[in-house]
Amino acid sequence: MAQVWMKSPDGQTVAVEARPDEPVRAVAERLAPEAAQRAVVARLGGTLVDLAHPVGEGGQLELFDPFSPVGIDVVRHSTAHLMAQALQRLLPGTRLAIGPTIEDGFYYDVAPSRPLSADDLPAIEAEMRRIVQEDLPIVREEIPREQALAFFRERGDKYKVEILEELDQPTVSLYRQGEFVDLCRGPHVPSTGRLGHFRLLNLAGAYWRGDARRDQLTRIYGTAFPTQEALEEYVRMLEEAARRDHRRIGRELGLFLWVDEGPGFPFFLPNGVIVRNALVEFSRAEQRRRGYQEVMTPLILRDTLWRRSGHYEHYRENMYFTEIEGESFAIKPMNCPGAYLIYSSDVRSYRDLPLRLMEFGLVHRHELSGVLNGLKRVRAFTQDDAHIFVRPDQIADEVMAVLELIEHMYGAFGFPYRIELSTRPENAMGSEELWERATQALREALDKSGRPYQVNEGEGAFYGPKIDFHVRDSLGRSWQCGTVQLDLMAAERFDLTYVGADGQRHRPVVIHRALFGSLERFIAVLVEHYAGALPVWLSPVQLRLIPVADRHRERAEAVAAELRQAGLRVEVDGRDEKVGYKIRDAQLKKIPYMAVVGDREVASGQLSVRHRSEGELGAMSVESVKQRLLQEIQARR
């Protein structure tokens, strides 16, 4: 007999004896009947398993319902299988590639037997609902890898065959629901009847294995939720997100544009440059106050540098190369090696550390055309990088200082955020011992700061563990922006040293740090967060003066000149249009303040002021308007 136990909500341990072949579901019903009814998946002895899985040697049992992060992830993955089954019923001969879950949903890459369009999605959804009504059991089978290869070869499923050929394991798992069979590690919900609150969202192109030289597939995106109400709320959020799409708003507000001659390479227009510069100046000022020194490094450097840094080995498929006088050069995908060269250009003492070098560096990375997405996914972007060179005993204090800086900066935008600590990945460079020391240093800094965080096992950079900061926008969406990374390899690879108090040479620790991350992506997030109505300090035009008639224009221009002298961004709408039309236009352009200048205003020396969201503010003196705007800018409200 095996022993299985659970922790009750009050912390008590409840245990039962079970036969090794007894399914988890049956044991769970004895331990916690109500939780077992709600559960869709379980964790037994630390491993996620189906509810039909035998308990084997037993262990601690945890149950997850569809309202939990683990449970909803399994529901979404099972819904991806549901969609694939419906598609193969409707279009026999459709081949399946991969169907993972993603944040808030799932996708499945498929090779359909005929081209698909968005018009096909309702029919696929309808077939999915029929399969839900059939309440088909979802059954796991473990078979020898060679047997699975023969099975999928006979069916002509070349994508599954390729996956199996690369697996180095004797057995694999298949999942069956009715006539549908898929290669999958699982786990899944017990039956198709446990699904039902889903929506197929859109289609996109995708290359097999992300390789443009391979087959082009159709990617079907979808989502699923534990209740219909949650699904409908999510769909409403998507509709609002479409209304806030930064690409549309950016075009309407004259912020940026894209052209066929530069796919993935954004053009910033005058208004966009104002927003960009305001963010850079904010970041620059905050960093200088904290002892950072600004540097600039070249855009193109010899590829021998990138081989030395490890980027060529780990990142070359995302890099652009060029040739100069017969020698190979690379356009930088990251700013790091340039900072190392600056550090090594002089003898450093322990008294010089920490040395904080910041850079607003333009980098280029090759992205497939199918994944380009406005400013959120581009081929050229600016990183607000810093490379901090510290002694080992300075790591915790320096990381804590970065945490404080990021909290201060995100607070200016009203962004709540969460923190993730990512640990050693499979392709990591360096020993496990080094990684453990570095990871523990980050843990200690986070623990000392008192900020909550979650751990992402195996998601660190190839050169070291990292802390990522995910901001949450006004629609509840999460965006990874800032990062703090410990680099275990840079000092060795670039022979970076400092002279210690003992007169000997020692290796510094390198901390990579970004605040906004990609400046372009952060601007996209801001535009959507505010639906284009940027706060006064970021608005390209902070006040528009509206003369009632042509005879009032001279007074409007004089006021504009006075306010510009105070550093405000002011324009005069001198068009031969009605006042109401000009006010509506200023509202559409998301200008924070408007001020009408007519006979009464000329006579009184005041302005009739209006705010884009508060409406009429009444008559105000020019000095009052100036002080109001300057105070808002100073406070970054």
C-alpha cells in the first residue's frame, strides 16, 4: 500500500492508505471530497499528473481547480487539443505541429488541408462545442518511442515524427479523446465535458520551428476561462485593447510611422521624438542623481568581439552582419561588450567600485516578419542599459538600489508591477556552483527589500540569473520591462579586474540593468495604457490656444510666446474654423489643455481654459495657467 497525504486549509495533514494502481481522483475524493469535485489536475509528489493517474508510491497530493493558475493553464492546453480535434473533423488531412499555452490563452500551429481565414473560426468553435457535449474521456497512453514513430509515420504526421526523432527517451505519452490522438506530455483535464468557456481569436502565419526556410503554417490563437463571465470580460478587454492599439493612436497623433522600405524599423515623427526625449531626460536625471555616468558605444564592432562575449555562439541567428575592408563586423544586438571595453580601458581600484555606466544604446536584432508588432516587436530599438561593476560584497546593496530606482520610476506612470527571479537555464554558461552563488545574491537582495517575488526555474539568461519587472497596465495586461541580471562570464571572458585593498587583482561582478527595457516598447505600452491621453509632462502639445477670430490671433501668439519661454509646449490653432470644431479637434488629438482667446479674453487679459477630461475650468490668468501646467509637469501627475 502507498501513503497519500494532503494539507488541509488550516495546515493540518490528512493521510490515507491507497493501492498503487488506485487513481488520484479516487484517493482525492477520500481526502477532500469537495476539492476533488472541483479539481481538473493534481500534483503528486511534486509532479503534475492527470486525475486518472495511478498514485504509485504515493506522496503529498495537491489539487488544482480551473480558477488556479495551474488549473487554468491545463484547461487552456486541453482546449488547444479540443480545437485541433474539431479542425481535423472539419478538414480531414490537416497536420498538427505544436500547441502550447501562452499568457491568457493558447495557440496551435497547423498545416490545414485548405487555406483558413477568420471566417472559418465560428465553424471550428461550433464543432468544439459539439465535442464538449460528447464529454469524451481524455486518456493518457505511454508507449515506446519507436511505436509512436511508426504510428505517426503511418498517418503522415511529419511534424510529430520530427519531434519524436529528436527525443532521447525510451517512452513517450499520447493523449486520446475519441478518434483524436496527439503526442503530448500532458497533463490534461479528465474529459472534454470539463471544457466549454473558450473563444478562437485570430489567425497568423508561422514558420515550422521559427525557421523561415521551413514550412509555413497557420497559427490559430484562442483562449479559455473557468467561467463564461470571465471569458466575456476578457473579450471586452481585447476590444478595448484594439481601440487603444498604439499603432492606430500613434498614426492619429503623429507619433511614429512604418514604411515598406524599413519593415520592423520605426520612424519617429516630431511628436514622437518629444515623448521619447521626455522619457530619456526623466531617466537620465534620476540616474545621474544616483551616481551613474553616461557613455556611448559604437553601433558596429568586429565579430571577434561577439565571439568573445558568447553572443555569436548563443545569439548569431538574431544578429546582423556586415563586411568592412574584407573583415567581418556585427551590428550590435546588445550594448554589453562595449561597456566591458570601456571598463578595461583603464586600471580600476576597489575604491572605484561600484562603477555605474549607463547608455541609451540603439541595438538591432533580427526578428521574423511574422512576429513584428508595431513598437512592441521591432528590429531596431533603444535599450536604457546600465552596466554596474561591483565587488562581490556590494551586490546586495547595489541590487536594492536598482529596486528602489525602478519603483520610483514606475510610480511616475501609476504602474503596479510584479517581480520574477529567473534561475539557471539548460544552455547556461558556467558552473552550477557559480550560478547558485549568484542566484542566492539576488534572492538575498529581494528578501532584504521586502518586496514579494516569484521564481521562474530555468528562465535565466545564458550568462546569469536575473530579476524581471512586469508592469500591469490599465487593462490589466502584463508587460516585461525592467531587468537586473548578474553576469557570471563577462569578467573572465574580457579579463576584467580591479586592484583590491590587498594589492592583488580581483574579478568584479557585472550587473546588467534596464529600467524601461526597450524604449520603443515602453512607449507603445504607455500609449495604450493612457489610450493616447498622455500626462502633461509627456504630451507633445501641452496647451493649444484657440483664437475665436483672426483678430484674436495676435494675442494668442503673444501668450504662446510667453508660455514657451517658461518651457511649455504650446501651439496656436489659427485655422479659419469654428471654435467648436477646433475644440473637438484638440480633444481628438488628446491635448491636455485648451484655452480660447476672444474679445472678452483680450479685454480682460485672461484665458478661457478647458481640460480634455475635466471640461471647462473657467477664466484664468496667463500666470495661473503657466503655474498650473508647470506644477503638473514637476509632479509628473
